[in-house]
Amino acid sequence: MPDINGLQLYREIKKRDIKAKICFITASESLFDIAYKFSPVYTFIKKPIENEELIRVINDLLNK
């Protein structure tokens, strides 16, 4: 995303819908570590991930 990063996007989404369920998928180890500690995001997924696992995680998120 050229003009905004994932955490900024998260904040914008939450401003518009506090109940929105957010899931980050990242290959960046440093972003994962920082965001996981300091951001109230529901779910983080590290890449690579198998399709079946991704579906399971998203279904779990939706059912919370």
C-alpha cells in the first residue's frame, strides 16, 4: 500500500466500525512482533501459511 501501512489502515477501519474484525497477514517478523505487543488486533498470521490453516484461523476469528 503506497500511502498507508497496515497499522494505519487498522486504525482507520476501527474509527469507522469499532466491531470490525481485523486479521493481519505478514511476512515481516519485526512488524509482527511490534504490532502483536502494542496493537489490540484480533489475529496475526505469519506467512507462509497453508490454505487450510488460513481458512481455519479466519473461521475462528469470524466465530468469536
